[in-house]
Amino acid sequence: MIDILDQLGYHVFEPKVLKAIHHKVPQKRERLFIIGVKKMYRHQAELYWPTPSKTIYTLKDALLKGTLYDSDVPSSPGQQYPQKKKEILKHIPPGGYWRDLPVELQKEYMQKSYYLGGGKTGIARRISWEEPCLTLTCSPAQKQTERCHPDEIRPFSVREYARIQTFPDNWEYEGSITHQYRQIGNAVPVNLAHAVGLSVTNLLKSIENVSL
């Protein structure tokens, strides 16, 4: 991709992987950012990536009244687990995953995956109030990427999903519940996008100031 941008006449700064938890997002999510400018501006353009915050926000900060939000998360629709999965997840403590199950249930739930290597820590995962959420996907109830509510045996609701992605509560989503999860899950977390946006704004100002 960088070679293509070079051929199109852009100078590309060194790409950067940013961790959302370092930018006021209560979620362990990483995203690669690529920023470039026309080559005619490369010598005056100055890019400074956002400074990581020392504060790490947790699921509690996302869903309950506090620093990030001035109210508890509003109620909203959400997907539900089938009964068989509920019977499994009721054995998982907050912060736990499939290895917290009795061995026989581990084998039953994991099947062939039980005998393979790797931690597979996203499977049958219940998020703790005291930790950032794992990366949200476009579907909250798939076996490989389960994100169970800390107190209730269900996936996060649409509004809970949005809070974890740091969307404001007045943001509207369209379509079916499945489509709404997809819209939220595909997005760059709002607070992370804001931090990168400020870096781009300062980059443009550096070009403008020299041009003037």
C-alpha cells in the first residue's frame, strides 16, 4: 500500500499501531494508522502521534456513571445466547474464560480445540468490571469472540457495545440489531479517532504556517 501511495505522489510517514486503551478507550483494541501528505509538502509537514494517556479505563468506566460518562448506560436491545451456551457461561467468573470450567465441560465445549495449543482466551470469556474489554467484533456472541456481561449471562447490548467504543449515547444506529452491532464493531473507537484527528489537524497547521 505504501508503494502505491508513493507512486501516487504521497510521502507516507512511518505507520503506527496505536492501542485504544492508551487513548481513553476502555477496550484492548489496536489499529494501524497510515498518514501521508503530497510530496511537495514533505519537508515542512510535521506529524506527532498522540501522546498515550497514563489512565487506563475499565468496563466499569464504560457502562457506569463516572469519568467517561455522566450516567449509567441506557437500556437497549441486544442479542441473547442460546440456552446451551448459557449453561456453560454461568460457570465462568468475571475475568474468566473456558479454562475456568470443570474439565469435562471444557472438553465438551471446546471439542477438538481442547487438544490444540494456544490460550484461546476469547472463548467463553466473561469480562470483569475492573478490566478493559477485549476487542469488540461485529458479532457479540460468536464462539471465538464471546464477550459476556460481568453480572448477567448475555452478550453486551447495542448501547453497551457503543459505550465500550466510546460513542455518545445520542448517536443513532440504523437497521437490524445485527447491522447495528456491525456498524459499531467496525468503527475506530471515537476517543482514539479524536486523538488521531488532533494529530492530523496539527500536521495540516504545520504546512499552512510555512506556506503563509
